[in-house]
Amino acid sequence: MVDNSGKILNKVKPGRIIFPLLIGIAVSAFLMRDFDFQSLTLIKLTASSIIFLLIAFLLMAIRDIGYIWRIRILSNNELSWGRCLNIVMLWEFTSAITPSAVGGTSVAIFFINKEGINLGKSSAIVLMTSLLDELYFIITFPLVVLFLDQTDLFSIRENSHFFWVAVIGYSIKLVYSIFVFYGLLLNPRGLKWLLLFIFRLPIIRRWRPKANESGNDLLEASAQFKNWPIKYWIKAFIATGFSWTSRYWVVNALILFMFGYNYLYLESHILVFAKQLLMWIMMLVTPTPGGAGFAEYIFKEFLSGDLPQGMENFMSFLWRLVSYYPYLLIGAFLIPRWIRKRFIQV
């Protein structure tokens, strides 16, 4: 366990914030190279605008509170609110400095374990959070599509490469959710057998021990959650819904902050929300830390029709300033203190 701890702690060194910061700032600077400063006159800041900026930060706080509540529910209240806060902030930091295609889930098991939960249950909690997140995407996006004019939402078809990235991302989420749901709640032993059978193939045989370990984690997770009362499932999904919905409304709050409360109609706000769902599905397959660079670019491509002309790149940077960069700074501050508390003083 000592060796594994060393490897994991190396992955979350505070110095790793430099790379995603450089990528994000460099892409933002590149996109704004032809920025017309006269477009700043389109901003309609008033004394009351600050309320919407505070709401944007409040929505991010609600998102984190939802995550904290969910971790506490999934741990059956074994973890205190303070420990859940540590886990969520560390998890967010890890997600921000690792590729979106990888995320922070592999390290999250380590964080939860070090906060006092046994390794099997830690794996179960991470698997369940992952399943709940994917279910939110899979259920919410079709509902939003049914409500909206699909022509507006899928104007992305004009850029077919983006459309197919979105299709691939959604398909991965759907297949993964079915896979985890079946293995976690219906037939964990059958899924473990299938994993080990697949990993007999020569090209991936060397990872068979890891597959066996994942299978054992799956069995443990199934034992933890298979007979869960329905009220716990409802609470956990409500917490998940609060978290993701709050995160997606941040852009809407920033639009109101910059351009006034009457800039968009309700349906337009819902369209902005739906486009963010699609953006996050696409970011699933990006190779950069926290989607840095790609997130800024895709924001401009998706939301250009919903913002005053010339303000897309500026809004993209402001969005990341509120929803992404704070986690890099919080994590860089929290990681050294957490390591001292969990390792040096033990």
C-alpha cells in the first residue's frame, strides 16, 4: 500500500496545476487574438448585476454541497461532513489536472479510503457515484431534447466532427452505465467472469490482474448496495441532480451578470443549459487535463449564437474562471495539508 500511495500522491502534486493553467490560458489568448475591445460596450453591468455574479458562485457551491451530501449518503453517514468536503475538493482537483477521458475516479478510491472507509466500500462508493452521474446525463439529455427545438440544439450538425464526438461520448456513457448497472446490481459474478475472459486476449493479458482486482471491487460494491432501501437511492439521485443542474446553470447566471436579466427568454436559457449537457458529453473523450483548451474552444463554438457577437471568447474565459480554475487553487492549497494530516502525523 505504501508504494501505491507514493504513486497516487505523485499524480496529485500541487505543481501539476501549471500544465492545465498554461493550456487553458494559452487557448483563451489564442481565441481572443482578434478580440475587438469595442464589443465590451455590449456589456450591460448595473448595480444589481453583481447579484447574478454571486449567484454563479453560489451555484458552484450548491454543486459541491450536492456532491458532499451524496458521499455522506453513500457512506451510510460513516464519513463526517468535514471528511466528505475533503474528499470532494481533492476529487475535483484530481479531475482538473487529469484528462477528462480519465478523470479523478481512480484516485478517489484512495482519498475515501484514507478518510477512514475500507478499500472495498471505497470502491463501491466511487462506482456508485460514477453510475449516478452517468444516469443523470442519460436521462436528462433526452428530456431536454424533447422539450426544445432540435434544430437549434443540433445546429452542431454543421460541424459534423463535433456531432460525432458527441455521439461517441453519449454512447460511451450509455454502454458504461448498462455495464456498471448490470454488474453492480444484477450479476456481479457474471460480469467479473466476463472481464477475466476478455483479459485472456494476448494483447491485454498483462492487465488481467488489474481486471481481477476490479472484479473483486465489483463484488464488494454489489454487496454494499444491492439491498439498499429505495429512499437512499432517491436521496442519492436528488443530490446528483442538484450538483449537475447547478453546475450547468452557472453559464446562464454569467450571461445575466454580463448582459442583463432580460437578455434571453426562458426557452433560450434552457437551450443554453442543454448545450452544456452536450458539451460535457463531448468533453468525456478529450485528452487534456480537465478538458483545458478544448472546453474553451467548444464553448465558443456552441454558444456563439446565444451571446452578443464578439463576446464568445471573453465569456468562455469568464466561465472557466468561475467553474474550473478555483478547484486548481483550492486543491493546490488543500493537498499539502491533507498529506501532512493523513501521512506525516499518523
